[in-house]
Amino acid sequence: MKSKIVKYAYRNNKNPKIDFDEDFSYLSDVAQWKVPYRVNGHRYVAKMTCKGWIVDNVGPFD
């Protein structure tokens, strides 16, 4: 899962610094993973399917 987020961040940012500083959580009601991460100090939250497709990406939160 981390590799999918890293690829997504590299496609959408120039030379990103990516940190995974929080735990992932599984949302069983919609069968998705909630993946919080930081890119260049800005916090984002991605929702991914079990196969690794990014369904929603919200942020940046500061």
C-alpha cells in the first residue's frame, strides 16, 4: 500500500518528501483503507481499496 501512495505522490508533486507517521485503519463498512501520510510537511488522507486503487485523496491539512 505504501508503494501505491509513494507513486501517487511522485506523480503529483515535484521531489516529494513522504512520511507515514500515523497508523493505517480499515473501514469495514466501505471495505477501504484510510491511509494518512505527509508530503513535504502537508498532511493528506487517502482512501484506498484492498487492491490498492486510490478512491479519494483529501488534503492538504496543516
